[in-house]
Amino acid sequence: MATVVVPPRMQPTRLGRGDRNVFTMSDDTPAMKQILETHAPDGRDSGFDVKPLFQIVEDIIHHSTSTVPWITHVTREHLGGLEDRATQNGFSEMLQLLAHPIIVPPRMQPTRLGRGDRNVFTMSDDTPAMKQILETHAPDGRDSGFDVKPLFQIVEDIIHHSTSTVPWITHVTREHLGGLEDRATQNGFNEMLQLLAHPISTVSCEISCKCSGGSDGHSTTKSICVTLSGYSWDAKVVIALAAFAVIYGEFWLVAQLYLSSPLAKSVAYLKQLPETLERVDLLKPKLESLIKLIGAMLDVTTCILRFKELPLQYITSNTPAMATANAHIPAAVYWTMRSIVACASQIMNVISMGPEYISLSTEVGWELSTLEHKLKNILELLQNQLDLCNKHIGETRSEETYQTIVRVMSTSHIDNQKVLKILIYGNDDQPPLHYGTEKRLVGVEELRKKVVLLFISDLDLNLDEELWLLQSIYEEKIAQPSHPESQYEIVWLPIVEFDRTKPLDEEKVHQFHSLKSTMKWYTITHPSLIDPAVIRYTKEVWRFTKKPLLVALDQQGKMVNQNAIHMIYIWGSLAYPFTSSKEAALWEGVGSWNFSVLADNIDRALLDWITQDKFICMYGGEDIMWIRKFIEAARIVAQAANIHLELIYVGKNNLKEKVRKNNVMIVDEKLGAVIELGFVSFFWARLNSMWHSKLQLKAGDSENDPIVQEIKTILSYDSGEQGWAVISRGTVEMTRAKGDIFLQAMLEYNNWITEVAELGFVHTIDKYLRDKLHPKHHCTRLILPSLTGDIPERVVCAECRRPMEKFIMYRCCVD
């Protein structure tokens, strides 16, 4: 516990020898003679009786301790008769005559501004007046051991509760209000109040006396600065505000309790407030100006305190924004104190002048509004510097966090906990993850020693592609939990960039929760748990742009695949444990390009046809007229070749509505089979994943890799305007061509049909396509979605092996 240091002037009152002797002195002692010499009655009280005033004093003394059980009270017959006395002849006049010497010294006059006062509002911070204030500043570290923010929060409580019952006053909601009991239990809170009680009381008395005595605003403010010379600037302004809050709070306490408390009513009569309180609505214009100025004082002080709270490990006094703020904070403190003096003067005017205050000129309001304008300008300047400081701190902290992430991700660990905890922010109050299957909150500890797939995406997820794919393999995992391929977990990390000083907007929150509700795997509980430095890491190191990533971490938290989503598109759960070496091994197992690699799992019937060694024609495109002509020609050729040809339509990428309509027509016109609309997207996404998988393995656009060349060929068909077709038998025999060329080959079947018996149907048509119909001139397009920014600089044409020109295309397909 901190040691309480009592200021030098504040000591328990003790009686010296002279003080003790004075109690026995006779009335003719020099001391008493001095008192008698002050007595010069002029008859001003000859017209009234002071006994009713004395009875009010007795009322106050009585009611002050009436609720204290261990105090014995003397019953007095007149108690409680304040209303009766108020109706006595001469009572009100007597109070009016005596209110002035009771409340304020004779010099009290309504505060008015002279020419010098008006000029001071425009003074710069290097004027002689401001230099006088700076000369009073001699901090000695007395406030270095405590934080004045809890005291400031008490001030805010007082200001708020003082006028909370006045309907026409607008209040600013502050989140800490009402937490006095909680603050009282904070370490050092009571010690801080004990240390500051004396300066608060001193300044409060100083404000009351000087404002009541008609002292000008600058002189009073300077005097307060002298009293508080040993404190830091932020402590000065908070202590001064606390001193003002005592005056302000006492005034409104009497006003609020006037009708319900005998004690408050008696005090109000002594202050001559009843008539003023009964006409409080008439004070509205002046009180509104007062309230606005007080609000500006609180705002400026809040801003000053926020500078004090800035973390020094990320910012120094030499930082430009901080240096600028430090240069302006003394002026901010001065003008806040100057405003305190002005507000206190107005409260004193209300007390001393009563109803007369209502009729004062608008000059009073001009002073308050001018000070408010001054404080708002100061606040704007300080807030701009605070924003720059916070930006600097954020950038410094983010860079530090980013470098920590880089270091942790490149270091070996015994498990994945350190990696997961630096990627997913968590605290002791609430676990950071939600497990969708069991609808419960969990910590990252639940993922210890597991392969983890980090599903990284924004909130614009394609439910029909990436999400559907992950749901498929995760449901398989849940159904077969003991299988070796099921020993992994998925964690969704949504990448949402937003201003961290403000809450995430409601639309994005709704979008996040809507997506989270569809996921059976682990998700973070809120996007804010992903630090901006983590977002930067996903973009700069893992090259996340728009399309989702599935980063694979092994049991030790090591990144083993930068994007395992391609593996899952191609091989599903067989991709476990999703490492790059497993990806390479799976490609080695493929061997050469064949029809089963192209078709795989897109349709159950298609797999059966491959197994049964049937002739299969897979075709795509959007032109229904070409489709009708091609199907008609293909059936004629199949009949002529005496084969059974199965026909299946796989549509076109990114044209769902057009493909849906084509599917309906093909089925209605009995033109062959179609694959489900959802599998159309999967078919093309899988082909794109093959492309990116090869690139990820550094196979790139190798001219010697036939699989890459065949993938490019099919993708270039889909990139064109016309249809295309592939004919195969089983998994080995296969030929393909663009739609117009294939249709021409079918129409010219008489030129090659006789060779079918010798070469076979697929080889014969393939030979005719290559030898007779191969175009001398071509224009091949290859449109590749930029999944992760891995588009190579050099791509060779699948037709002629020349380097292709590279263009950037922006496309919006609304079908």
C-alpha cells in the first residue's frame, strides 16, 4: 500500500500555550479589545428581528444529523415551521437583506467582461499572459505515484448527476458512470483521494472567494496555477475540475433536494434560492450555455488524459505528434481552468443575485460561448495530434507484432499452441473459438497435437464452391472419426479489415454470424480476434487476396502447405495430411493425363461408364444451337460406326443461369445426360485447382508437362466463345477439339469412318482432327482466375507452344 504523504500545510490542529491561555482571558485582554474595536453598528439591522434567522440555523443543525442514531438531539418547539416563518411579516425582506453578507463579500458584482478580457480570448500561446502561466509550472513529482483518471471520472459523475433530473439538458453518455463503488476498490484509489483532498479543498475555496469577490478571470486562473504549481499539467486540470465539481455539485444537490429534504430547504432559504429554483426554466438559456461549456471542459480534459495513457514503449516525447501536443497542453489546461472560473462565477451569480440573474445582459452568455468555441478549437487540435499518436503507436505495435509472427512461424515448436495463439487472439474471459458441430466455445488448447487447416477468407464466401467443398469433406470426417484421413481440424479465420477504434458495423457482424452458423468446424467468435498484423501476414507471406486459402499446419504448427484447397478439390480427403510432399506424391500417382483425371467425381453415372469401358462424349459451352447440331451429328456418327456413345453436358464456368436453362432443354429434348448444376462449378474449380497445384509445386508452365498442357487446353476452350468436346473410351483413349472443328469432323464422317475398324473410333477421329482439320491460324484465349496471385509471367500456348500475350481482364457476368 502506498504511503500517504500529507502536504506540508496540512497538519492536525493543535493548541499552543497562547491558544490555551486565551480560554481563561478576561474581556479586557488586548485580544478582546481588538474585537471590540471592530464593532461599529450603523443601524442597518434595526428594522427586523434576527431570531427567525437563528431558528433556520437551528433547523439546519438539527436536520444535518437527524439520521445519525448515536447523536442526542434537543427537541425545539419551532423545528419544522419553516413555511410558517416564511409567511411572517418582514421575513423575506430580512433574508434578502442578510443573504448578501451570508453568502458573498460586499464586492460581489455580476461578472462582466472588459475590453482586456475580450482580447485575451484571441491571445496566442506565446503572449505575456501565457508566459505568466508557464512560469508558475514547477512540477516536483508529487503526483507521479498515482493516476488522476479515477478522480476525473468522479468529476464526470458529479456533472452528470447534477442535472440528470433537468429534462431540457442533454447529457453525454459515458460508459464508466455509476461505477463509483468499483473505482473505490481499485488499488491506490483511496490514497490518491487522501493526497488530493487538501489541494481540491484549497482550490475550491480559492475559486469561491475570488469569483465572489469580482476578481478577473485571468488573475484567478493564474492564482490557481500558483497553488497547483507542483503538479503536472494533467493533474492540475483534474484537481481544478474537482474543486469546481464540489461547488457545482453542492448547488445542484440543494436544487434537487429542495422540495423533499428539510435540510436542503433550510440551506436554500439561507442562500435565497427558493424563488430562483421555482423559476429554473427561465434560466434555461444561460444554463444551457453553462452546460455546453462544462461539456467542452470535460472533453478537453479527457483528451489530455488520453495523452498520459499512451504506451511509452511505442512513442516518445520526440515523436512529432507528441511534441506538438506537449507544446499545446499548457494552453489547453489554462483555457480549461479559465472556463472553470467563468462557470463558477455564473454559479455564484445565481446564488448571490437570485432572480436578478435572469435579467442579466447577454454578455454573460457571450463569455461562455466564446470560451466554448476556444475549447473546441483546442480539442480539435489536440484530437488531431492524438489520432496521429495513435496511428504511430498502431503502426509501431503492428510492426512489432508482425515481426513476432514471422519469428514464431519460422521457428520449430513442440506443438502448435504458440503458433495458434499468436494467430488467434484470446483472453481468459472468453474462449476465442466456437466449435460448430457441438455448438460450444473452446480454447486453442483443444487443437493441440492436431493437423490444422486454417480456412482464410473474407466475408464474401461462395457457398456453392469453397464452403460446399469443405462441408463435404468435413461431414465425411465426422462420419468416420477413426480413419487416418480424419485426423485434422479446420479453423475459419475471416479476414475483415476495419477501424479497430470503432465497432464492426452491423451488416458485417450479421454477415459473419450468418456464415459462422453454416460451419461445423471451428470458427473464431468475432473478426476482431484476428490482429491486423495477422491479416498483413496472410497477405504478404501467404499471399491471400480475394479467393480463400486453406493453409495447412502440422502437429507442431509448421506450415506444410500454403494452400491445400487445391489438393482437396482434386483428391478430397485423400489429400491428408495436406503437405506439399503428399501433393507431389499424389501427382506422381496420377501418371499421365487421362479421362478419369479430367472427370473424376463429378457424376456417378460417368464413373460407371468409365469403368464399363464405354464410349463417352463430354461437351461444354453455352450455345444451345451448336449443342443441338453437335448432338444430332454425333448420334449419326455413332450409328454409322456401330458404337453406343454416351453424351454428357458439363456446361460453362460462371454462367449458372445459362447452364441451368441448357440443362433443362437437353433433358426435355432427350439430347443426353447433364451433371448437376452444383457440380458444374466444382468441375471447373477442380480444373483451376489442378493448374494452381502444379504451379504451387513449381512445375509451373513446363512445356514438357503434358498434364499442364492438357489442363490449359480445356481451360482455353472454356475461355472461348464457342463449345468444345472430348471423346474417350475408358481412361486411356481420348481426343478433344473446339466446337466448330469437332462439329465439322462429325459432319465429314464419311471421310474417316472406314478407318474405324482398323484404328478404333477414338484414334480415327483424333487422327482426322489433327491431320485434316488442325487450323493453320488460331487465336487461343486462356482466362485464369487469380486465386492467390500465382499467375505466372510466362504461359505457352497449348496449340503452338509459343508464349502467350498477357492481359488483365475485368469481367462481370450476370446471366
